[in-house]
Amino acid sequence: MVSLKTIFSVAAVLATAASALPASIRLTSRQANYYKLAVRQNAMAKSMNLTDPVILNFALTLEHLESSFYDQALNESGNKMDDNMRNALRTVRDSEATHVVFLTSSLAQTGAKPVESCKYNFNTSDVNNIIKTAAVLENVGVGAYLGAAPAISDKNVLSAAASIATVEARHQTSIRSLLKQDLVPQPFDSSLSPRAAFTLAKPFIASCPDGSNLPIEPFPALTMMPGQESAQMTVGSSVKLLAEQGAGSAKNCAFTTTPDQSPGGALFVSFSESEGCQVPQGVSGITYVFLTSSNPADSAVTDAITVAGPMAMVLS
């Protein structure tokens, strides 16, 4: 599997060289797609106007959430877990706790105030809920680090973030192993903008101490209509969706997809509030579903066109 750090490096190199490419140089199809992804992500990063301390606090918010989740899951599960699962989750928990210490220290060194742990809403009533929640949180962690990378200005901070991102990817694989799913379902991971990642994390956060609320506004939450389950969805399935603040101007569903030829792209299909949308051909593994106001020519989901979501789905 191509590491996230490698993708960061390729994207950064191509983006830096973009304006200086001689007309005589021809990129391969794959290099051209990397280049397009780099341009999109760097443009998005610039428009977000996020500073490194804000990005680090965003990462710390996610690490606090993950660490607290595993603590609660391990403390409340009793003898419901077998030794293999308990040891796997304990290992992941310890990594997340180390990330919290590292990011807190990094922020303190910049003079910024680190955010504190919040109060959370976790359903750890049974092992099935624990593993499903772990899968969501680890996928969000990987996507968030990848999506925030182009906005980081300090190379040392970027290197540290990439180092954490690769470990988050290992966590993701560990959880997939417990779920008996394909360990590497796709050749690239989907990036998530800070707003998109925070939208997925926000339902788990009940409240935060004063000064620890992020200056990032989540999108309206997106869920499946009652009676539907992600595990039952396959290519061709009709997915009926419920947006927290109504579908409003939504015209499309966007399913993130990472085939070998198009990292960072999405597949768009028409959406209606009564019929929902149909899972398109070419989507597999971990996908994020957005409601969007348009279907752009470059197949990129941006904050500007997002109406609601994302919602995480895992397709076989």
C-alpha cells in the first residue's frame, strides 16, 4: 500500500513544480491525476486559512476523542471481549494516548493553548458497537490527517503529522482485521477536509471545556433513513438519506472513491429527497457520502458545494 507520507511528498513536489513545468514535459496519466489532486488540495488549504496551531488542535481534538473512546470501551466491556480483541484495542489506545501527549507538547512549544479532552457520547454497550465505532474513528483519523496535510506550512509539523497518519492507517487495518474485512480494500485513502472530518466526529462530542471548542463549523449531519443499514448496501442499492437541516439545495450524492487512476476523486449521482440516490458502479471499501449542490467537472468534493455530510459507509 502506498503510504500517506509518500502521497504527501508526491503531491507537494508536483504542486510546487506546477507553475514551472516546461511545455515539453508530458506527465503520465497517473502523474497528471496526482498533480490535479495536489492543485485541488492546495487551493482548498489556502481558502481555509487555517494556521498550524489550529490544525494541531484539530488533530488533538480527534486524538482526545479516540483515546477516551478506547479507555471507555476497555473499562466497560468486562469479559465481553476475547483476549485477541482486548489486546488489539489496548495497543491502539496506548498509541492514541501517546499522540495526545505529543500534540499537547507540540502546541505548548508554539505558545498555543492545547485543547482539553471533552465529554463524549459513546455507545460501548456491546462489542459489536465498540468495533463499529472504532472503524469509523480510525477511518476519520486517516482521512483528517491526509486532508489537513496541504494546509500545514511548517515542514517539521507536516513530517510529524505524516508519521502519526501512517500509524492511524495501521490502526485502521487492525480494526478491519477484527471485523474480518479485507485489510487493504483500496489503493488510496480518501482525504477529508477539516470541516468534513469534524462533521463525522461531532456526534460523539457532548460538550467541551471553555476554550477547547474548535473554530471549525461542521456540516449538517447525514444519516440513513430508519430501516436501512450500511452493511446491507452494495453497488446499485438505493440509499435514502436524512440531512440534519434538510436536503435544501442538494442535487447530487457524491461517493468518494479511490481507484488506482483517480486518487481524491468522487462519483456523483442524482439525488432526490423522496428516492435518495443509487450507489454507483466503481465504489468499494470505505466510502464517504456527501450531499452536494452540484456535480463539478473535476469530480472533487469541496466544502463550497457540500450541503450535508459526509456519512461513512463500508461496501463489499
